[in-house]
Amino acid sequence: HCQSQEDCYDGWDNDGDGLIDCQDPDCQWEPHCQGQEDCYDGWDNDGDGLIDCEDPDCAGDPGCCVPSTENCYDFKDNDCDGLVDCADPDCSGAPGCACYPEVCTDGIDNDCDGRTDCDDPDCAGNVACGGSCTPEICFDLNDNDCDGLTDCDDPDCAAHPLCNSCVPSPEVCTDGLDNDCDGRDCEDPDCEGAPACCVPQPEVCYDLADNDCDGLIDCVDPDCASDPLCDIPFCMPYELCSSLRDDDCDGLMDCEDPDCFEDPHCLACEPMEVDCSNYDDDDCDGKIDCADEDCSFDPSCLAGWSCQPQENIGCGSTQTASNDGPGSTSLVDSYGCGTSGESGPEMTYSFEVQTSRQVTVRMNPSSADLDLFLLEDYGAGCDPQSCLQQSIAGGTSNESISFTAYPGRTYYIVVDGWAGAVSSFQLRLTCQGSGGQ
């Protein structure tokens, strides 16, 4: 092993200068001696004793990623496809992963219709896809007028209400905007508990949480009726003040019972539901907002009777109609997703499934600016404030919404006219997954 030239890979001091391999200046230009970990060469390039994927420096390298099912809420690329959480098409139907108008140059299926960039018909007129320049649309994430400026960065949009500088207002959890200037939609702590940000799980009957997103907590939820913790066959000598059941059989539950008047849990509770749209159980009775009888006459819980479904539609349905046609109404101007100005007539359809399905709704207006809204019935009927998603691309652009529909729930699909617009349209509803309707 004695020779005049250093071998930088054998662990010996070949040239007799007392320096071995990468310690020897003769090896400074060898790739594995550069000081930055190469995640594929089998060497400890940065001298920290860790080789390739064992080195934390390689934690984000695709070659060191072990694919698993994408978790849509952990800020990680679990399935190693380079896309994280809601940016991954695997999450297109996950609650809280709203769809947005297609961006024609980012390699992502933004509108959740299974077609990306120039493969999406929405991009047919985009200059990047061979189309021509058109007036700027201020909320579609594309540079329509080819001036290198997109949406609110374009001076043409200076007067658009969505492009004004951030003036804090109450956060709307489903409109794709940061209303209160501290985080958008489900990223905002204010939206914790909001229906659109709730990921349904089986109800746990003893954690003081609404796990299945139906507005009912623990033993108040019918899903817990037969749970041993909720169906105790005997009376206790005293009330447990946060069990959401009548433990001592005196007809009074938890904080309603005098036994609990001084309990710290009850001292933090309001005497009744004080805000019917804050996603909290203010009076600690296990019923949230409109699910609480205290909110029966609150305007935010009565608004549901404003829109009237024209008919019930199912998977595979195609509707050709006009938003001022038979069965339409002209009562709703604003929605809980944060949009107002929908002063045209609206056409509403109801929709239910028998098994969980991935659903895509596409609406193509023929001659005017029609927008598309998805609502869910939380016990107040067709309530425009119970908006889950919206598609408001502007002009005569196609609108699209994708979501996961769950059995036992009623959804409403609303086609409404922006600024009084009236137009014929075609509405198509497609479903993926097994099962019935």
C-alpha cells in the first residue's frame, strides 16, 4: 500500500504524508470529499459519520423517500411524488383541500378535474397553451393579458375588491382568502372546528370533541347511545360535570345541575349559546352552533330556507338549464364562502350518496358569468352560510368543484348569477368509488 499518489477511497495513507483519503489535500477535488453529502455515492462526504440516506442532510432527497399513503395535513410529501398535502392530487377530495381555478403552467391539477395545465380545457385560451391574450381575470391565477403580471399583481385589477390591500375582517374558512391577514382558510386557527376544515372520524364518546363533524359531542351524539360510557344502567350519587349525561338521574345534565355550579369547567361556560356561527359549544351542552336549540331563531341558522332545491340529482347526472328557468329563485346574494354580489337568480340541486364517493361537479355557462357553490345541510336546510366550496373563475369560464361526499348527509349545488347575470348552463356530476348513487 506504499505508493507516491494518494488513493482517496482505500482508508490508507498512500503517499506517506500522514493524511488519509479526504484528509489529504490531494483528494480535495474528489466528489466524495467536497464536504456536502452526496446521497447516492456510498461515502460520508461531509465527515459526520453518516452515509447517504442515513445522513439527515438527505432527509428530503427523493432517493431517500420511503413511499407511504399521502397524509393531507402533515406538511410532508409522504408518497414521494414531490407534492405536499393539498397540492398532491391524492388529496383533491380531502376535506379542507379546496379546489381553485386551473393554473396553466404549474404542473398541478388545481381545479381537481383530473387534467393538468394545457391538458385542461380551461387552459385552451391561455397563451402558454397556444391561446391568445385576453383581458385580465383577477382571480384565476393566470396571466390572461400576457403582460407578465397575474391577478392582483396586475394594475388592471387594482380596483377589484379581492385585490385591495389586506384589511382584517372575520375569517371565512372556505373562500381561499386570508380575510383576517393571519392565515388562509383552514390554516387559520380561527377555523378550527369549522365544518369545511373538519376531517370526519368515528365519534369518540369521551373526548369532548365533535369527531364526526355533525355538531354533536360525545354522549349527546346518537352515535354514542349504546356506548357503555353513555348508557350507564345505574344512578350515581353526584353529577360528573363534563360527561354530557345526567349521572345522578335528577333530570339535569352537567352544568345545568346545581351540583356543578361551582365546578371550574362550568364557570367557563356561558348560560346559553351566545354565538351561533363561531364553531364552539359556548354553553357546554354538547351542541355546537346551529345544532343547539338556543340558535333555532338565529339569522345565521334560519338563512337555510333562502335557497330551494329544484330537484335531487345523482352521480352521472347532466342538467341543461338556465339560472332563471323553472324552479329557480332569486333570494340569495351572498354565501358563507365569502362571496357577495351574486344578485342574479340561482338554480339549486340537492345531492346525496349511499356510500362515500369522490365527486366532481362541473358547470359550463354559455353566455354570462355564472358561479358555482357547494353547501351542506347542517340541520338548517339549504343555508347559503353553510358553504363548503365555491368556484368563481369569472366571465364565461367553466367552473368546477371536487369534494368527498359522505352517506347520511345532504349537499346542495347552487348555480348563481354574478352581478345579476342570467345564462343557460350545463351541469355535470361525476363520481368515483364503489357503491350506489
